[in-house]
Amino acid sequence: MRRCLCIVLLIAGVSSAHAEDHVWVKGKSLQKGEIIHEGPEGVDLVTLDGTALRIEKGEVVKIVRDRPLPAAVREKLEAIPEGDAAALLEVARFAEAQGLDREARRVALRILFFAPEHAEARALLGHCRVFGTWFVDQAAAVKAQGKRLKDEGYVKSNGGFVRDGDQKALQSAPEEWTLEDGLIWRRIADLMTERGFVEWAGDWYPPEERHLVALMEVLKERTGLVAHGAEVGKCRIISSLSRKECSAWAEKMAATRRRIAELLDSEHSERLRELLLENYILDNAERFRAFVEAYGKELKFKQDFLQVYLTEEYAYWNRFNEVTHVGQSGWEHDIVRDMGGAILNRVWISESALPLCLERSLSHLAEEMAFGRVESPFPMDKDDPEANLGRWGSYADTAGDSEDGWIKVARSLDDAQRLPALREQFEAQDWNQRTAELDASAPALLGFLLAEKRDSLLGFLRTPGELEVDVQFRRSFGADFESVDEEFRAWLRRDPAH
């Protein structure tokens, strides 16, 4: 049996609750429902129970149509291809949202003419499926199947039917049961197993996430950690956090990933589609040591985009092969921020080193998209690291005050003659070259390039081969660094309203 949503409709009179077309057929039979087509060949109609009928023209005695659909509903129906169940469902939901319940049901009946098993349309109509058969409501299902239920050993209990031998178990632990189809009590574990779900650590994982359970079983065997996991759009989390928290983080990452992909015009890039962003989030240093001991040799911690984060003290960045202290919750920003750089690295196809100003700007952008502001500086070793970090913090605070905050920061740097030249920004490819000013100006530079030089930027990112960065820049942008630098600084001065 398949599960569906059952809605019991309180009906004062059939004509007041259901929208109906009436077709009288020879022999004095009457068919009620929604007429889909009426033409020289006859009438196509779907009845109130979802049955599609063809009534030949010669058999039709009389037709009485329901009142016309409201103009707003008709316009939406006329704008979609006939038989498009997904589009029809959107129209039905639109009508329902407008308080047009009868009209919503009429559109739902249209869906069933083309897709008789459409569960959402059936649910909107209040239909119920029992023993593989659809009924107009629960009362009809009980009336039609009541004898069969009793013959098969079911008894009434707790508002539904349950097998006689299970009645005590249901009453003693009702939280372990669910009312399938609004009619028959079933053990949740039995239903989930039938549908291919796998139980792990108190949660049920759908068939498409069975591979996560396999990974977590290996993790438990090797480290003793009973983790949870989630995967959304190839953004994978395996963590000591709860299943709910894992799902929330995977969804946040996937949403940010989609936005960045659209920004880079790379949604259909095969390289990007195949990119798996996998993250292990551990809870203490002991777990970290166990993980390193169990996986370090096997993974060599050089596999791209596998990160191990510890929520209490440390974050392990395998791409940079270093452990960095981030505090109790720093991993939350790190995990999203690092994703921005990972996506850009996948878009970049040149054999030359990716300019750090672009990787850093995409990383900051990912963090801003996910959290509304940037809080995470990158390692900066040039000159005085402590002073560097202090300056970056003040820039980030300023940037967080408004939507164009990074532009204001870059403008102030230009005023103070501390805005790095474009050549310096693009040629910086080593962490020891990073300064707070280079890092803080990167988001404003990316904003300029996307707004004014988008095609040139995308061409720059996708230029194959191994070229000097200035040669690659001239080929892509059609100008040298100094010319584009002047445009960038002029753009910073522009009134945002224009």
C-alpha cells in the first residue's frame, strides 16, 4: 500500500462543495465531474472519483456546465500546455490561495484526466487510497473496504483499523505507529523499511542517502563516533551534529552553491556539476585525533574539498594541509566560505595559478550570501600579522554596515592611497603576499568585474593553457591592468543609484 494524505470533507450538499459539469447519457444515466473536451466526436470528462471517460456524441442527451472559472484562473490555464500536470497543479494551488476552493478542485480534476495517479491532485480533492484503489474520501473507503478489512483480521482502534493481534501494541506505544491513508495503523518501522529507508542512530535515511549510512558505519567502526549525515545537491555533511542540523547546513550550502553557480554562469558546467563538497564536522580534539589516525594515511589529506571541522577548538583544512584554530562556532562560516573558493577553483581551467584576489572574493561572497555578512579573515603573514588582522577586522565591520559596504571600504582605501593596484591584486598568488587591504578590496573588485566586465571575467576564468597572468588578462579583457584599474577606481566613485 502506498501512503497518501486523506482529507475528510464536511459537505452540506454535493453541489455546494464540488464544482460539477453534468452530462446526461442515453439510458438516463448522469455523469458528474469536469468536462475536459467537447467536440464533434463527443465529450471527454473526468468524474468526481477521478475516472476519465469518453462519451460519444450520439450518446449525449444534455450537458449542463458549471459556472465559468474566474478570469484569473482561466488566464493561467490558457497560458500552459494542455496536460502539463505540474503547471496545472500550480494553477490549482493559486486558486486555493485565493479562497477559490471549488475552482481549485476543478483544476485538480483536470490533472487526473491526464495523470490518474497524481497524489497531490488526489490529496487536494480529499481522495484516499486503500489497497491500491482510490476513493473520494475516507468514508467511501471504509464503506467499500470495511468487509475486506474485517475478513483480513482488522478491528477498529484509536480512530482507525489495526490487525487484531497488534491492538495492544498500538495502545501501549502509539508513537511507534502511523495511520496510513488515514485508515490503517501501521508500524512506522515496517512502513519505512518497505519504502527502502534505512534506520541509523534513531533517524530514517531515504534510499537515495543509503550511501551516507555506509560512510557513517565506517566512521563508527574506525573512530567510535556515531555521526549523522545529509546531502543536498552534492553538498554533503557527516557530523556529530543532529540529523536536523546536518540537513539545515547541507541545504544552506546547496542554496549558496546554486547562487554562485548562476553568478558565474556555470550551472551547466560539467566540472561544477561533478564537484562534491564533502565535510566531516567533529566535536572535540579526541575525535579529531581518531579521525586523523583512521583516515590520514588513506586520504593523505590532499583529496580536494574534503574538510574536517571540529566545533570546539579546531578546524582541519585539508586543502592547505594545516590545522587552524577557529573557536566554538567558526567552522560555520569557514565551511561555507571555503566552498566559494572551491567552486571558483573548479571553474578555473588554466594551468596557471588562480589569482588569490578572485578566490578570496568568491569565498567572502559565499559567506555573505549565507550569513548576511563576512566575519572570517584569511591567514595574512605579510608585515605584522597581528596588525594585519586588526585592520581587516575594522574593514569587515565597516562593510557589514550596508549592502555596498565593501565598495565603501575600497573607496576609503583609495582615498588613503592604500587600495592595491589591479596588477598587484591579480599577481598575488602566495599566502605570504596577502594583506588586509588585498583581502578587503577583493569583494569590491569582484562586484566591479561582474557588473562591468562580466564576459571578460568569465573568459579569463575559462582560458586554458599556462600563460603569464598579465598576458591572460590582456587577452580576456582587451586591455592592460592599468587601463582596467582606472575604470575600477572610477566605478568606486560612481553614485550607486546610477
